[in-house]
Amino acid sequence: MGKAKSKLPPLVDKDLKTVLSSNLREEHLLKLLGLFKEVDVDYSGAWSVAELFKVSLEARISVRAPIIEALFFMGDSRSEGSWSFSDFLVTLTSFCALSREEVLQLLFIIMDGHRNGSVRREELMEFFAYVPVGSKKPVFPVNNSNALEKFRQGKWTSLEFDGLAQLCEHFPYIPYPAYHTQELFRTVILGKAFWEGFDKDRRAILNRKVKRVAGPGTRGAGEGGGKLPGRW
């Protein structure tokens, strides 16, 4: 008898390469397909942003809501307001695979609404003023806005990635929602143990390349060479 055909829907080579780079095997892909179908209660073959919130177990009034919404927007490859299975698979496995510095890079990209390589104070204020659907007040505490006045004694107008990293180092509650969002999805997408193993393997690879040490300063480059995986 021949081999049974895979139950997986077809994936384009680029998407398949991305998910395999996160150490996923066919058994993992089938498990995630099961999750995708389980949450897709209307059997439409696509996820809305509401279904992404559902699987994350997060409310729309959470401080993690703007991160989740940004993930959905960035992962919507067809710009149709919905996720195909490929969108779900690539976006969430790529997000779960990010290092802490890369999560911070993603946060920088989300805050940099004009995509000009720097985040203006006004863009940060706009991000912190996020009001979710069905609510009348911002989800972020006033401490976030106050931090912008305290940082560098308020004598700044925009930040490149290094500057945002310094801001987050001084005020760790600013990047916390992004880090915690990743923890939530790592729990749902194959479990924390899988991603801890992935992190361990990645560190081992980086340690073998330790002789190729770059100088200080990031200029936006992460541990993986400056380009985030996935659709970003």
C-alpha cells in the first residue's frame, strides 16, 4: 500500500519554509490544523480577529489587545479582514519563535505607524491612548504616558530602536504587554515546553557562532540578523 496522503491543506513554499524553521514537524502542523478548525466554529475556513482573541483567552479591553490586533492585521496576507490557515500558522508560529529582543523589535514596528524607522513621541502617545471596541477609556494606565515625560527629562521628540530599548529598560511595564502576549500564544500554540526547547536549540546555534561577535549597538538588528520571520 502507498503512503496515506497528508490531511494538511497545501502551503506555498515560502510559508512551509517559515514554519519548518521553527522546528515544526507534520505532527505539529496537524495539531495546529485541529486547533484552527476547533476555533472556526462557523466552518468558514477563516478566522476573524474575534477568533484570535478567543484562542488567546484575552478580553478586548486588555492591555494586550492592541498587540493582538496588530498581529492580526500584519498576518492578514490577503488584506480581507480574515486569516486563512496559512496566515494563522505562519503568523503565530513566527511570533512564538521570536527572541525577547525580536519581540521588542516587533513592538517598535507596531508603534512606528509611519514606518520611517523612528517612533515619534506623538506615535507613542497615540499607542498608549488605544481605546478598544466597546469601551470608553484607554486600556493603558497613565503611567505609560508619564514615562515619556520622565525619559531623558522629556528632552526628545523621536526614538530609533535603540532609544525605545532604553525607554523599555527604564520602564519595563511598557514592553510587558508584548512579552506577555507571546507567553499566552506559546501556551496555546504547542505549549511552553516546545518553545523552551526551541529557545534552547537556538541559543546553542548562536553560541557556536560566538566568534562572529558584532560591535555594540543594534540599529534595529536582532539576534537573527535584523529581519523578523514570517509576514513582517
